[in-house]
Amino acid sequence: MKLERTLAPEPGRVFFAMPYGTKPTRDGEMFDFDDLYEKVFVRAVHQSNMVEDRADHIFGTTVGVLDAVWTGIQRAEVVVVDFTTRSADVALEFAWAAVLGKRMVVLTQHREDLPVDIRGDIRPLIYSMHGVGGVELMEELKQQLQEARDQVKAEKTLVTIDNDPSTALRPATVITIDGDHAVVETEERGPRRFCVLSGDDVTYNRIYRDMSKFCRVGQRLNGAIVTDFNGGVRYSLLVNEDNPWPGILANYPEGTSFRTRVDNFRDGIGAFAEVAGKVNGLVLGSRDRGRDLGMGTVIDAEVFKVEPEIRQITLRLHTICSASSPQPVPPRNGQPVPHAVSGGYPAVGTRLDGRVVKIVPEAERQGGYLLVKLDGPQHWPTAMLHCTKMTSDLRHDLNHGYVELDEEISVEVVQVDPFRRRVSVQDLPDTSDEAAQDRAVDEVGLAAAA
């Protein structure tokens, strides 16, 4: 991933860099860090009138946890680091926070878990959960959070080195073209240098199988010489381009419905509709529909498949919107403007049923979730039901394989972000008589056991 400072710190936000799940500690005991987070850390943050953040709670973490970590660290006012278990991931997150000059609170159950090279420079909060240790930790954490906020500290940004020789732009001239690659000669002093420009080093929008459709012999290009992990050298036009595919995977998972418009129609292939940035999606079954799917036609579509390895998105067409639609899509800035801008989303607090279209159980350092297709208009986006918004029963079923595709669940809308096309929901507890009887039996059993 490419580290760039894109977010400013948000007052009152606390990011936690810590182990997840149940892990063995130095003394050999199994320790539940998720329980520590929910019962101690979150409460301490709330009592300090602040907001907690953790990588597995950030929308989109299923694409890349490191991206979520970087987002969380950037926007945090304070970063809390727990070095217990000597996790390499936590050490990396600490290093990133240090690079940005973040205010930090460092915790550990054992001083020996601190990295050797920082033990003499940091005064950690040593904690134990035995006895009243949890209460003491909560109070001490609240005090250190306030002390961290009171520090006068200027954060840092990251600046690109303009004269970095490894990515400096070098003009080149196309010498020959052969199928999916071209040979170019770079313009530099000394001996002539030849490099290969392949069809997947031209643009993130597509892969050229025939480079003659992109360039011609004698054409001058402006790219850079890059070295891959195996030591191979090639010519690339992507050096200063941002890769949009991680974001596409996060924001447009399969099954996502949205409103967009046709950007291009290619005879014999079909219509291409805007998805994100300069990346378009091919509308399935549109090859012979040039008459009603011309450029600029507004449509409601659903993501059928996203294939970053071949840089291709395919869409299912739901509805062709009329030209007189009262909610036209204006020119976009990086993404299509969603239908929600004109009130086409469910309101926060709305209770309705939905159908499970994707299941991701919780895993190491990654929050589980369900994608739910809500009962409503086709243009509504697929809703995110994160594990932290689930009832205990549903969360148990998620992690034990009891949730099935197409299963219907009742949910309540808790957050709507129309410009990012995101709807978050929480599931509603089962209030049926049968469920109530089951809970009553469970409560009686617990009371008897006590």
C-alpha cells in the first residue's frame, strides 16, 4: 500500500492498536482482548467524552486491514497502543503513529513485551485484570487520555520526494509493438536503454491485449523505469497514478445497487456505465441495446462481478431511467452521484426486513459482517450489518456457520451516508413468543447454575 497523509485528526477520536481475540500472554494465561476493549477501553473513552476506533470497526476493512489501520491512525487525536503479546502488527501501527507525531498512550501487561529499542524512551502503563485491576486500568486510562490531549504537539505530514530517482519520469520513444507489449527507448544520457511496456502498465482502467490500440511506433511517452520484487526492470505509465481497485472492492462489493449513467457504448460489446473515477462497468446483455443505452442514459444497476486482476467490472441492468426523471445525475467528481441525494434512501430509524446476500465471519484482525439487501427500491445500496451492531445471538450464528444466504432478518437503519452510498444497520432481537420462551428457559438455567 502507498502511505499518504489524506486525513486530518478529529478531536476526541481515539484509535486502539492492540491484539484482537483471545491470545496467550507471557505468563501463559489465555486473555480475551476483545472483552478488555469492550468492558474497559470503550467505557474509559466514553467517560472521557471521546469516541473509540479500531481497525476492525472501520467500514471497508475486509479489503485491506492495513488501509483501515492507516485511516484510523490518521484521523485519531490520540492513539492507544497495547504491546501485550509482542504483536508485530501492533509494533507496525505504533511506528506509523510515531511517524505522524501522534499523541500516544502505551499499555502492556508485561514490560518485557515492549520493543527493546523503545523501552528506555517510553513510560508504559503496566496493567493487570486480576481483582479490581479492570477498574484501576479504566481510571488510569481516562487520566492518561486527558494528559495526552493536553500535550502541545504538532502532527506531521508525508511529503513525496520529487527527485526520487526510482520514480523519476523519463520520456521514451516506442521502437516496436508486438501484441500485448511494446519496446521503448528511454531518453537519457549514455548508452541506449530499452525497456518493455506491457499492456497492464498503461492504465488502471483496462489491460491492453493489443498495444497497437494504445500507441504507435515513434510515439513519445512519459513514464518511469520501475524495478519489481524479482529485480526485473520495466517501463510503466502508472507510477504517479493511484490504484482505484482497493476502493472499488470496498465500496462496490458484489450485489451493490446504485444509480449511474452510461459513459460509452461500443458496437459489438455493449454499454459501459460509470462506477468509480475513470473505471466503468460493462452492462450485461447490452450489446444490442445501443438505441436505448446511449451515452448519458441514466440507469439503475447492480454490481455482478468485480475482477481487479483483469480490471473489469460487470453490472446487471435493473432499470433504464427516463430522460424526464426528476432526479437526474449531475456531473460527478470521482464517483456517480447516488440517487440518495434526492431522498432515495431509507431514513435512520427505519425498521424493515432484508435478505442476506454475503456472509463474512469474524477472523484474525478482521471484523465479520453481513451484507443485507433491504426490502425496498432497487436503487437502495446493499446495507452493511457489522458484527459490532449484531445481537449476541446473531453474532454467535455468524461465527458458527448458522447464517445462510437468502436468510431474512429484521433490521433497523442506524447510519446513512448518501455521498458514499453507505447504509449501516443493526439487527433487531427476535420478539416472537417462541424466542421469548427460549430466553426465559435460558435465564432460568443460568439462575439455577448460579
